[in-house]
Amino acid sequence: MSEPLILQPTLDVDACVIWLHGLGADRYDFLPVAEALLERLPSCRFVLPQAPTQPVTINGGWAMPSWYDILAMSPARAINHEQLEASAQQVIALIEAQRDSGVDPRRIVLAGFSQGGAVVLHTAFLRWPGPLGGVLALSTYAPTFGDELQLADTKKQLSTLCLHGRFDEVVPLAMGRAAHDRLADCGVSAQWRDYPMGHEVLPEEIRDIADWLEERLNP
């Protein structure tokens, strides 16, 4: 397993964002975004982990960085749940490492794009037992949020920002909206924002993320 890419802030660390890339990308994918956000978050460490390289069924079985295998696209995304759980444990280990280094988990934000966002939602709401500073869900969906989803009261307080492209051809807008709505139905403080884009990020979106992070992490 590759070591995560870590960006240190200019001031003493008192917060952290753990940011997962999407399918087929790598830990450097969001490096420019993290560097830009560091300018507004001078005491926040960024941790950019790397997904393992493994075969992906829907891509002809080719091996590529992936947090879990996608077996089929319809009628709903069929995934390898064991690999999803392994990725969730990887994220939990990163949270614990930051906590053990002195960062309060209430100042640790989990962020993820596309497949990485699915891992983040699963980890934050269904696997990590303690508090967190928030969740950023970019162009993603929630394959483990069924109709029977029930959350502890502590999870309902977890501030969540869901962002999506209106013209996303990879993860349709409706899938992202469904994840947001399931959280909102469970009483989570979830916000929704969509943008005139496909499966990507826009400068306007990054500015909104920076504002949201500043509100939660800057002293």
C-alpha cells in the first residue's frame, strides 16, 4: 500500500482534511486543490491517500487505482463490499493516526470525489464510531445508504456538504442527490450544491469548499 501524500500547513497543525481521489486517479489528483486550500487554511494538514491498484470489472477487468471493484452499472451500482470495507478501514487508520498525532477528531474532515466520496460517506456515517469535523462529498453517491438507513444522534450532527455537476455523465446527478436526501431524511445537517459541469471540479466549487472549510476549521 502506497503511503499517503501529506501537505503540511505553515502554522502548527490543529486540523486535518483527508481527501480520497476517484476511480483510476491517484493521490496527486487533488494536490493542486489542496495547495490552493492551504492558502486559506494555514493550520490544516491535508492527507491524500492512494487507492490500491486492482482489477475493475466494468472497465474490462483492467487493473487501476480503485477503492473497490464495480461489478455492474445497473440497475444500481453493484460493488465489491469487502473491498469497500477494506478501504473504510484504511480511512479509519488515517483518522486514528491524525488523532494520535494530536488533532482532535472534531477537527478532521473527510472528503472524497466520486468513488472516493462513496468510501467517505460509508466510513463517516456507518463505520467510524467517533466524532468528525465534517464530510465533503464531491460528485459521488452512497451505495450503502439503503431505505432502512438509521443513524445515531451523534451522526445527525455531522455537517455534510454534497456537491455535484448537473451534467455528470459518470455519476448522474440523481445518484448524488439521493445520497444527500437520505442523509437529510435521517436528520443530518446536509447541504446540497450543484454546478454547470460534468464529472469534474470547477473553481467556483473550490471556492465554496474553501468557505465551508474555513467556517469549520479556522480558529
